[in-house]
Amino acid sequence: MWHVDTANPLGVPTEHADSVISVALSPDGKRFITGSLDGTIQVWDTETSVALGAPLKGHANAVFSVVISTDGKRFVSGSADSTIRVWNGNTGEALGAPLQGHTLEVRCVAISPDGNRVVSGANDNTVLVWDIETGRTIGGPLRGHTLAVTSVAISPDGNHVVSGSWDKKILVWDIETGRAMGGPLQGHTDAIMSVAISPDGKHIVSGSRDWTIRVWDMETGGAIGAPFCGHTHMVTSVAISPDGKNIVSGSTDRSIRVWTLESFLRRCSGFEAPAIHFSTNPTHALCSASSFLDDPRIPATFAPTEDGWVVGPQGKLLFWIPTNFHPFMYFPGNSSVIPNDASQLDLSHFAHGTSWQMCREQAAALSS
């Protein structure tokens, strides 16, 4: 557990007998649940990080995904044993028999906002929609992906499902008809590992093995702006804050990054001036007062290249950041980086090209 504002850890680390694959927080914030490769589910007290009861056993293999209903009364798990289980949110008791329908490992599950439906994705390349009361599927499998389905999300109105897959595609489905709406959302260059839908239902966020996070228009399916870059390995999980202002991403680079979705959308709409930020302090930004930021050919993103260069208009190399610093520093769009010892850059006195003499002028002014 981490504090959002300070990026400091809360409580002590929790443990399973094997790796923890999935985590879900209760709506009231008082409990969280974890699913593990050890095949168990554990309920924890958020404040103390103490386990509430014994591990829940019911799956015959790794638990890949856990999710809690919006009223906190139920939680659902998906497993490598190809089944889904529904649990009582208060007692931890398994409700009914396992839901069986997938032919391979269940990678992801989601619960509709009204708590009546479960959606699951699996290594059999399909998405299934379930009636949570009867335990039966609603309609047939949703087929459209050509590789394993790694992540599913349900829109706030409960009418649409979004799925991400190893085939690098994102599909939006009509939950009533079971049909894909439009073509696949394409832009990532590697597998989609996680998808999320904004609280207002207008945007999709995706994380990928290509190390990036993308934002999409839910209605048109078009990519918005450039991808968020900053992780130095695959992005395994993305979530959107309840107020819709921030994106949180987790990665196998062992970091968690918070991104400012609200200001990103303003910039993409032209309501906010371009600026280069490698810090949470706005006075440390290289902003539009710099002449080269007024160039209409301004790059879509100022994240460093794989070689470490921050590139400006017309391919100009602005400055270089050693690549070994990248995992431990703030990138454009970040409002927080966990752990909280990430480096920040002050670009307020940055001078480029023929303006290099400004450095001497600023130094002279400060010394006088």
C-alpha cells in the first residue's frame, strides 16, 4: 500500500507463499484482496496490513485476477484452472459452484457497476459475459481476438466491454448484442497487458509490453495524443482515479507512476500551452517562452528516446539524460513516481543552441 500524495509506503508488506498477481481495493477503502500464484486469495485490513482470516482456497491453480463489486458485497476471481469463482465479500465464503466455460486459463475478470454481470477473458482468445446469480453465460463467447485476452473492463453505464489482448489490439463490445463496435484500436507495438475506462465513460487507457500507456476516445476509437513514456519495461497494469484526473501504472521495472490525465487532455485539445516537465514543480518547466516550443512542428512527446535524447522540432537534440537515470526519474506527464526517491530536473534556466550565452548572463546576474 502506498500514500498517493507522499508516495510513501503504508503499513508492512503483505505476503503469500508465491508471487502476488492481482490486487483489488474495496469501495470503502477498508480492505483489499490479493490473488496469488499459490492458488489462494487473501483478504487484508488496509490500515494494518493484517490478514483477515485464513487464505481462501477454491481454485486448483494460480489466481490471475481479483475484483470487488461496487457495493463491496461480492468479489470475483479468475484462475489458471480455467474457472471463475464468486465469493461473499463479508464472510469470504464461495458462492455456488465455479463458473466454467473457458477452455484455457482465465486471465482477467470484471464486475458490472450494478453487480449483476461478470466479464472474463482467457487464453482461449475469448471474452465471456456471465449472469452472476445463475452462473450461466449470457450469449456465446465474444470472438475477435487472435491471441489470449489479458484484460477486460466494463463501462460505467454497463453497456460496453473493452478487452485487450496479446494480439496488440483493443476491442470495444456491445454487451447486449455481443458484437464488436467498429474496428480494433491499434497503436501499441506489443501485447496489451491492461485496459481501464474513465469514470465518465469517454476514454480508454491501455498499458502494453511496449513500455507505453495510451489514451483512446471511447466513442471514435481514435488514439488521443502521443503515448505516455517513462517506464523502462512492460506496463502490466493501469487504473484511473475515481475523479478521472489521473492514471496510475505499474510495471515490471518495479515502479508505479502517476500521470496527469486531465492536463494531458487539455493539452491535446489545445487548451494548455506546451511545456517540458521533468518535475512536479511547475516553475521547473521549460515552457512556451522558449522560442523552439512555438514551432508548429513541435513533437508529440518530449520523453527521451531509447538513447536518452530529448528531441525538439525538426529533430533538434535538446539535451541528453543518461539512460541509467531513466528508471529513477520523473518523466513528462508524471505527478508522482513510486518509490518516492525519483530524480527531478529543473529546466527553468535551460538554454539551447545559439542561446547558450544566456547561461553566463544568468550566472552573472545571480552573482551581482
